[in-house]
Amino acid sequence: MTNPYANGLDKNPANYVPLSPLTFLERSAFIYPKRISVIQGEQRYTWKDSYARCRQLASALQQRGIGKGDTVAAMLPNSNAMFECHFGVPMSGAVLNTLNTRLDAEAIAFMLTHGEAKVLITDPEFSAVIKDALALLEGPKPLVIDSLDPEFTGGEALGEIDYETFIDNGDPEFAWELPADEWDPITLNYTSGTTGNPKGVVYHHRGAYLNAASNIISWGMPPHSVYLWTLPMFHCNGWCFPWTLAANAGTNVCLRKVDPTLIFGLIKEHKVTHMCGAPIVYGMLINAPAELKTGIEQTVNGLIAGAAPPAAIIEGAQNMGFNITHVYGLTETYGPASVCAKQPEWERLPIDLQAARNGRQGVRYHMQEAIAVLDPVSLQPVPWDGETMGEIMFRGNLVMKGYLKNEKASEEAFAGGWFHTGDLAVVHSDGYVKIKDRSKDIIISGGENISSLEVEDVLYRHPAVIAAAVVAKPDEKWGEVPAAFIELKAGAACAEADIIEHCRGHLARFKVPKQVVFGVLPKTSTGKIQKYVLRQQAKSALAIE
Amino acid sequence: MTNPYANGLDKNPANYVPLSPLTFLERSAFIYPKRISVIQGEQRYTWKDSYARCRQLASALQQRGIGKGDTVAAMLPNSNAMFECHFGVPMSGAVLNTLNTRLDAEAIAFMLTHGEAKVLITDPEFSAVIKDALALLEGPKPLVIDSLDPEFTGGEALGEIDYETFIDNGDPEFAWELPADEWDPITLNYTSGTTGNPKGVVYHHRGAYLNAASNIISWGMPPHSVYLWTLPMFHCNGWCFPWTLAANAGTNVCLRKVDPTLIFGLIKEHKVTHMCGAPIVYGMLINAPAELKTGIEQTVNGLIAGAAPPAAIIEGAQNMGFNITHVYGLTETYGPASVCAKQPEWERLPIDLQAARNGRQGVRYHMQEAIAVLDPVSLQPVPWDGETMGEIMFRGNLVMKGYLKNEKASEEAFAGGWFHTGDLAVVHSDGYVKIKDRSKDIIISGGENISSLEVEDVLYRHPAVIAAAVVAKPDEKWGEVPAAFIELKAGAACAEADIIEHCRGHLARFKVPKQVVFGVLPKTSTGKIQKYVLRQQAKSALAIE
């Protein structure tokens, strides 16, 4: 049998071009040169400005010998410079490594060394940490560039040159090139690494392009959306939203600090239509004074992720008039790679049931190929019974290239042709995935599994609670028992007995926390509660008792 | 210098999956099993139904030995079967060849032979032509399957089996596979071939996937759109909209016949939000009786292409309350590959100037990499002066694999790393492309170029004209002169002198037609006026004179 399609239909420069999100910037600058791309305080940039400045950045980097295979690190807030780095750095051929601005000097020094950063672009807000980190470096020091944002005063300029002067040396018409291969690296993102050294997750141009598009399609984002940067851009490259905004020809509203007064002010002033964040961000907004919330004329669409959102937060956001969509993903999956796609019949449910539906991790993102809950050993799917737990796994083009210089970790992560998330979940009868816990967060009490999330969900429903975390506390009799750490709303008062009583009303007795600790909860830079800190605390408490 | 990204970051089954639009069907069936995918007369299919039926089709084809490298031809209207072929055929590994239902037996026989079709799925409406075409085949005959649509009575069943019985043999759980390579062929589309044999344009899975997504992003299509099939699905695979609708989890409203009463009825009944078509389709709607047009509650978004829309048609559609967007492309570019992206300031212009702006071919589609107007010899871009003509060329992932079994034509089409469209255009000062003519449609009179489109634009503004075409007429003195062919609105009357007078008011004297012929204009199946027929007529007219 002959195959008429076998010959003469090959790739050539006219019909095959590597996918890269950099092309979205060029397109918006070409078509919408005068539209506002970035708002930062009193400053305004147009798409034409942004493109010219990103080319200048790329050109200036190349003048310093930076190019393919080099890493450029950025310790920046959600500023215009940070937005530009997402384009200008890869346009030079280099890889952007966005650093978590809340890390300490040791962690930063580890990342600069491991990632072999040749350049570091930094903001004076973080000068104390960066100064110490630079002092810790044993090898060659990177070129340090200070990004001086008029929105911030204080800190110290540490670098050889400031960002504006640096890019002034670059050519706004710089003839940047697409990567030779869409599989080439575009960014490097270190995982938070609660145990051991952080791992360097490498993204490729193909995945960044596809997730930029998937954000638009999966969320139904209309062209020219106004996006408020409540989510850190250093976190999974802001879930790929710098590239999404370029494809969307929308407007980035910069935000240095997650503060309700600031956020509501910007939402009203710039008619923000879209934002993303962890539950803690929405929690702050929900609990903000009512006068801040009045006067929003447009619908604000919010993606929520970073931790499974308690039902009370989803419900609260809805009550506030926000249209919240829950997404799920990890650094390794370019941020969101599943979405709790809404069903029309949910709208007829009571709001607490709606919130429960929307609180699930859901189904695959448009451009991710699969999410599955599998037995971690056999890789067989669990039944859709809402009860049998397995590990969430992903497969598709929204999965990282691998961990930098860590083939062992990459091989483990990709074992059996699936990316293993480490999150435990069930599948409901409609095929929607619901996280029960991180593998390490599950509490095993007298042989029974207790989902810490289930207990937290109940705690969040208590009117005095603004944040809650439940961890395993070692117990001689039961092996482990749940311990609750609770942060109360401003002005609220509550006793341990109230909390226990509340839990007994909603949970089987063995799931009720055996200990309740009140105080401010430790959180990561992305708003995740640091359970490993609490776990240590629960353990030491045992030692004292 | 070491490159830390050089090793250990390779593709594997967890992080690399070939792009294919088939995955969109699986996704919508999984997430929205009960949503309506297809409406055909009284029949309704859900996304779950559609997925099961497409798997049955793929399975039944494989049972007949059909698979990779095989062609399955379809001579079908805009029916549910045609929609299913866009998924079921490539799920079997085969390539779908949609046939233009208005072609004659010789052309169909050529395509079946050249494409080496192993299977032909056909509708009784076309049985007379297909019967003759099959009789013309010299080689082995394809397996013929009759698609019997209750919406049509008449014609003849020609096949060995009917479509419903055929797919009944297939397994609704069939374990279809993605293509091994996203570059693998998915469909075959013959160009209309006004001269010489038609050429077989081969699409790949990657391009079909990307244009399906690009339609959503470039048009700003919200999820769950209701799409009316006014555009033939056989034409560039309906501009990739069968796949777009699967990604969108929208609803396909089938339509066997472009008829204003039918169209307005369906728009109202099913609350259609989106449709596509050639200017002639919109012209029919604009000129329909006013009572048909009343009672549309939703905005109907229309893409228009297939021929540069005269300003009067864009203006008329707007007056009717349709939100029209002009796109441009060719069979070789998966249908639309550029869009006349709207600018906010256009809304403040008088409607005729708005229409002129919207009548341009515009800028690149989101997922096409480039559109350019180049000197066809030097491949240098023309200046953005709105005057200098060059040839429109495309580059990117929305360009075909090539022409089937025609390496010479493919090489010519791709010369210099650009796909050559054969369309002549200028670039305006804002970078928007405006077609002046097909290379072969330009009229050269006394050494001056006359754009036939410019003259047609003026003719369409005459209140009595419903369709107009201008072609070159050989002339002893001038070389060529413009001749106008005009179709009048029902009941309208008009003399040659009126038309000439009207043109003199709007055109330089040398551009005014020297001859005006009234009558029904010959059109292709996609509504394009067949200028080559008129050109012949203009030539013979000369012979007679």
C-alpha cells in the first residue's frame, strides 16, 4: 500500500515556526501601538512602548554577552520591569529566573549559584536580602542591575547600573530572534522547597505559548481585559499571565503590595476585570471594610488557586459580586493546568453547595492533555466514587521540561509517563478531581485517614476564623491526631472549646482537632500557609507536654 | 562556557503530546456531556453523543482496514455527518477529504482519483453527480456510504451501506490514538482550480489545532457560542470551525441551504451568536424582507471573507445589527489567517469610513506568524503608503503542509520561505493590508493599474446593484479596459448610462468601465463570482464587436 502523504509535505520556513509567547508582544505592539499595556502608579506604557523597551532590554543584555543558555535572575515586585523581563530576557536568548521576593539570603544565594545567573535585576525593596545573598556567593558574581521604581522609596541601590540606564543602551529596533526550537527553555522557576534544596523547574517556549492561550480560552477572557497583578509574577511566571496579557492586548495593572485599600482603589480606578490569587488574597478582600467594596461597576473575574479554597472563601467572594473560578496546578505545570469548569445547573444550588462544587480542582485545562487520579504504584485510575484516594497526575504540553541539573528528580517526577504532583485526591462521579491533601499533609489517626483540608473547611466556616491550618500531631495512642492552628479576624474572640464544639457539629469525632492554637499563621510569599512550620510546632508541643 | 540547560531536559510522554484538535472533542464530551453539540432539524446531539459517534465512525473505518495514509472523501452538506467526519475520520488515522458539493462529475472524479480515496461518504442530494463521478473512475472504486439526512428527501442511495448502519458497527468506546506526530496530515482540501487541475492542500494536526484556538482568541468567542453553519464545511474545513466548536463546547446549528428565511428562523429559534460567510451570504440577508429580520434579541457576530467585502455590504450588515469582522485567508492557510482587527477610534467615524476601515484584510491572526506584502521578486516589503502594490505572503503554523503529490507547485508556493498567495495588495500607514486584486484580476489600461475591486466597490454603492464584477476587456488602444458585469436587485431597473454616470462621480476617468453587462453573475459554490467566466465573456464580446 502506498501512502500518498509520505513525501513532499515537509516543514519549511513558510509553514513551520517555533511557538513562542514572544510573538504575542510583537503582535499587540503592531496592531494596538497606542493601547495601554502597563499601568504602574502614575506611569503608563503603551504596547508600542513595551515592545521597544523589551527589545532594548534584550539588546542591552546581548551587548553584555548574554544569550542562549545564560540565566538572568530577577528579584522584583509586580512592576513594569518584571513584566518586561518576561519578554526582554528570552528575546536575548537567555532564560529568566524569577526569584521569590520573600526568601532569605541563603535560599537566594542557592538559586543564583545553582541557576548560574549571569545577571541579577533587583529592586531596592529587597536590597538587604540581596546584599547578603551576593556576599554568600562563592563563584563569579552576576552583573547586578537596580530597578528603581518611583512607587517605592527606601532600600539601597546595589548594582553597577540602574535598569533605565541599562536599557537606554539597548536598541529599540533590536532584531531579536525566535528560539531555534520551541522546546528551548524560556524561564526557570524554583519550587518553594519546604524540605531539602529547591528544585529548578524549567519551562519551554511551547508550553508558555500554549498556557498563555489556554488562560484566555479556559477562562473565556475577552480581548483587552484589565488585569490586576495580585498574584506574584515570580510565582510560575504569574501563571503565564504576562504572556496572556500580550496575547489579549490587555492592560497590566501593577501592584507592589497585596493591600485591600490599594486593591479596591485600583479595581475602581482602572475598571479591573480580571485578577488571580491564593485564597488568602480573597480572604483579605472579603474581610475588608464594607466601604472599600462599594462602587465597583464592572464584574471582577477572579481565578483562585495556590491552595484548595475553603468553601467559605468561594462563597464570600461570590457574595462580594466577584465571579470566581477555581484552578489548580503547580510550578511544574506552568501554574493552572486544571480548572473547575462551571456547570449551568450549579447556579440553581444553594450557595454552600455551589461553593463545594466550585471548590474542586476539576478537569483539564484546554491545552493540558490530561489530569488523572492514579494509584501511585500501579498507575491505574481510581474509581469515580468520591472516596478512593489516589495521586493527581498530569500529562501534556503544560508540564515542565524537567528540573535543572537534577535528572534523578526529573525521572521520579515523570515516572510511568505521568507527572506526579504529590497531591492526593478523589474523583467524583462527574469526573471532577477533588484534592484531599498533599501526601505529606494527610493525617493518619488510628489507621483512619483524615484530610486536613476537610477539617480546615469546617474551621473556615466559623465566623471568627480568618485563616486555619490543620496538621498531624504525633500521639502515642493514635499515632497522629489533628491539631488546629487558627488566626482570628480582627476584633474577634473565641475559645478552644468553641472551636471544638463547632467541629463536632460538622465532623466525625475522630476528625475533630485535639488541640487548638491561636495566633498569626506563617505564610509563604504566595499566601500558602506554611504547614511544615506548624508541623514542627505541633511536634515540639508534644515534647513539652 | 557551559549551558546548564543542555542536558536532562528532554521530551517524554509526560511533558510532550502532539497537538491535535481531536482532543477538544474528548474534553467537551468529558466536561459537558449533556450540552448540545449539534442541532440538525429536529435532531439533537450532545457532546457525549458526538464523541461516542465519532469513535464509532473511527472504529468502523478501521474495521474496513482504513488507517494511516488513507483518504476518506466526503460529499456532504453542512450536516451532522459532516461534522462527525472531521473527528471520526482522523481518529481512525485517515485523512478527510471534503469535496465541494457544487462541482461536476469530472472534477469529483479527478479528486477521488488524485486523493486515492478509499471511502466516499455521500448525501443523496448529490447522487446524480456522484453516480457519474464513480462511473468515470478507472482505478479501484471506493467504499461508498450514504448519509441519509431526514432533512432531505430525494436523490438516490448509491452505496453499499448507509452511514447510521455503518457507524452502528463501530465501538463507541474505541481506543483511538493521537497522531504519532502533530505534523501528520488531518485533512485534504482541493483548491477551486479555476485554471488547470485543482491542487490538493494538505493540513496537519498542529495547524488545525492552532487555528481552532486562534478562531476563539482572534474573534473573542465566549465559551458555549451558538454557531450557524452558513459557511460550507467543505470549504477549508469550514475555516476550522468544527474543531473550534469542540474547543468552545458550543453548539453547531446545521444548515443544508443558504436561504434567508431558513437562516433568520434558525438565528431566532436557537439564539445563534456566531456565523461565517462570503459577502454574498450577508448580501442575501441584508436584502431580505424586513419582516424576516425583526425579533433577533442577541447580537449576531459574523466573520466575513471569501472575497474582499464591498463597503456597502459591511455597512449593510452593521445597519442590520450584526457585528461583522472581516477576515482573510486561503485554502492554503486553513481559512482565516488574517483579521481586520477593529480599533476603538473607528467607532467615531461616519459609517462609510468605518466600513472602509473594516474592509481591509488587516493583520495577522493570533496564531499565524506573519502576513506581509512583498515585492514578488525581491521579497522586500512594500512601503506603508497605501499605494505601492506587492503580493500578500504568509508565514507560520497556519500554512499548509503542501500540495499533495505536487512538489513543483509546493516549491513555487513556498519560494523564499513565504507562502505566496497570488493576491496583490498595499499596506496602509497603520500596517493594515488591503487587497487590491488577484494578480490575474488586475486591469492594466494604458500602462496604469486599475484595481477591479476599487471599481466594484463603487458599483456596489449604486442602490440598484446586488452583485458586481469588473474584469479586463482586451482593447486595441489601451491594452485592456474595465468591463462591468452587474446583477440588479429584484425589481430594480437601471441602464448602462446610469452606471457609467455613477462611476464617473467616484472614480478617475480611466477607471470607469467602458462596457456594462446586466445579468445573473456566475458564482462558485462558496459564493465567489467566477471572474474567469466573465473574462472569457468580455473577450468574446470583443471578438463580436
